[in-house]
Amino acid sequence: MATKSDFSSAEWEVLRDAPHLVILAVTVAGASGFFGSIAEALAPSGIINEALQGSNPLLREVCGREEIKSSIESIKELARASGDFANIQAVLRQEAVDKSRTAIGILRKKGSPEDVSVYRDFLIHLGDKVANAAKEGGFLGFGGERVSEHERTLLAELAEAVGMLQA
């Protein structure tokens, strides 16, 4: 199984940032409102904790506190350079898909088949968890739908990018 030391700094940055880009891209893809956005932002914490305590060394390192801080700083810079909210949404979406695809490619070259599978499942699980955390388009919790069309489309793009068909 692969660890951080198996990758160049540029490769590691992709592996480190892709999960957080997925989280943010799915969060901003929906229209959950203030409380829904909070629920979506908190949704992946359990999955990250599981990975941090799990048996896969790659995910443990990706989910380490310092790695998360570094990823957040990297993504903040990307968002700052993107301009208005609509452009940030588009940039986060594209970066999430592109970096997820690139991360899987890196792992196919330098990781084990188990690393590829575990990392792929991790990305998809994060996206699903965020998308299902709050209803979209409702008012004060009434009406709306669990996963918006924009979120469904993004999840399908992510599944395709990592070589996993959406169920």
C-alpha cells in the first residue's frame, strides 16, 4: 500500500486536495440555504474520521490534520483567484472532477489496486454524503429534494472521472 513518501510533492498535492475539492464542489452545487450548507459542510467529518483511523495508510495520511490544513489553504487560493460565486462554483466543480481523475491515474501508476479502490470509494462516498446531508430547494425544511439535479450531475461526473459507474 502506498504512502506519502511514494509520491512527488505535485502528485501528493493532487491526492491530498481531491477529496476536499469534492466536498466543496458538491456543497456549492446545491441550493441548501444557510442551515443546509452547514449540514453539508459537516457531513464528511465522520467519513474522514473513519479513514483517519482505518487500515489504509494512504487515506490515513490524506486525512491527517496538517494535510487537511494544507489542502484548505490550497483551495482557498484557488477560490480567491476565481472571482464571483458562480465562477467559484464552476472552478471547484472542474477542479474536483479533474483532480479526482488525475489522482486515480497517479494511484494506478504508483499505488496498489487496493489503494485505487479505497481512494475511489472514499471520493464517491464523500460526495454522496455531502449531497444527501440536506434538502435542496425547500423552505424551512419543507418540500425540496434530497439531492439536487446539479449535485446528481456532479456526482455522475465524479463517478465517471474515477472509473466508477453511478448506481
